[in-house]
Amino acid sequence: MRMDGRRQSSHVDDRRGRTAKVAGGLGLGGILLVALLSYLGGGNPLEAIFGAISQSGGINLGGQTTSQQAEPYQPTAEEEELAVFARQILAGTEDVWTELFARQGKRYTPPKLVLFTDAVQSGCGGATKQTGPFYCSADQNVYLDLSFFSSMRRDLGADGDFAYAYVIGHEIGHHVQHLLGTLDQAHARMQRLGKEEANRISVRLELQADFYAGVWAHHDNARFGSLEDGDIEEAIRCAQVIGDDFLQKKARGYVQPDSFTHGTSASRMRWFKRGLASGNLADGDTFSVPFDQL
């Protein structure tokens, strides 16, 4: 991506270097990566898949957390470069979504990006870096441990700056859903349904967030000329390897469609590419499409 000279967002809460002891709980945003890492570490990934979904507002991580202030934190040069990049991507989402909301006569209130290391306390509870990036609607923050990008490269074979941007854009997509009322309405429905039907709504939410990530990339590129050769392939590869079927097949050798919460690799790639090609919010209604056609 071409990012030279791009501004950095000021809506960042840098908590790197602080430690937190987290007593249990997993986040919705990182559930499938947690399952894979559980498998790689000798655990049972299906327990993570079945146990991590929450149907409360945002990501309910549960547990009690005790925070402490660590010694002054000294990030590596690579990590600091990623932090700058994340702040630039966040700024780009602010520019794009402010304009798109204004076109609809709405006001876009940007979320805050919380950078942390190892563990963090959110408005939805405690989380560790194994949770992966997640959005909490309770405090309207996106949480990110930058080491997640190294895990993407090492454990999933997904790498590249636009792949990282896609991850951030996806979480911002959940914030867009929150502002539009979609997220809260979906979670309210999930609480009234059985597990399988609630999972299907979760899939629709996640695919729409993928679509919104594509919408952001469409307009960011139109505004800044940010995309370079190979960038789109990076994001599509990332969408592929975080599909439910890909992760379950990698972890266990078989898939369980009823337990899907984020969508298949094919559907995640499809909705991201649709948003990237269209740039039109009206094309991202994942809730009116028959489930078997997502």
C-alpha cells in the first residue's frame, strides 16, 4: 500500500506495555484463530469454537481482570512501524466513513483503536492476545495486539500490509454496524434463538463486516491511490485462510457447517470483493440473501 505522507489518527489509546491478568473468556472476533492456535498447542479447537461465541452486546469476554502498570515499554522498530501503519489505516477509515455517512445525512463517530500487548481490559471484559483483534460495542473500541500480524504470517500464511489493513477494516466494519443499529439488532435476535440459528446470524454479521472492509478499501483507493499491485491478492488470501471451513479443516481434518460463525473462505472472499468492487453500502445486505447463497 502507498502510505507515504498519510496522516495518523489521534483516536488511539496506546496501552502497550501494560499487563493484565485475565480470568477466562474468548472474543468473537478471534474465535477461529483461537481454535487453530489451540490445536497447534495441543488443545481441543472445537471447545474454542463452541465455547467462545457470545450473544451479548459486542464481544462479551467475561472474567475478572487485574491490571498493572509495567516497566516503560520499548517496542521493536518493526512493531512501531506497524503501530504507525495501524494509525494511518484508522485515519483512512475515518475519512471514508465520515464522507459515506454524511452522504446519507448521518454523522460518523469514529471508534478508538486500543493497542495492547498480551492482555487487556475492555468494556466487554478481559481478553488476551490469543483472542485476536476484536470490536467492543460497549465502549466502541477496536482492540489490537500488533503481534497478531506476526501470527497471521506464521500460523496462517497470510501476510502483507493490505492483509493487515483488511483486518482493521473488518473490525471497523463492526463499528459501522453498531452505528447503523445492525449489530445490536442482530445480537438481540441471537439471544432469542438456538445455537445453530444464532450462528447463522453471526455469519451474516461477519460477512457484512467483510463487505464494509471492501467498501472502505474502494473509497480509500479512490481518494488516495493507496492500492499497489498484489495488494488485493493479499487481502483475498487473508479472507481465505480465516474462513470457518479452512480453519476447521486445518485443525481437525473435517468441517462442521452448523458451527460456522464467520462464513466459509469462499463467502468471505466474495463479500470482501463485492464491497471493493462496488463501494456502495446498499449492496451489502447480507441479511436478505438466502443463507445457502451467501
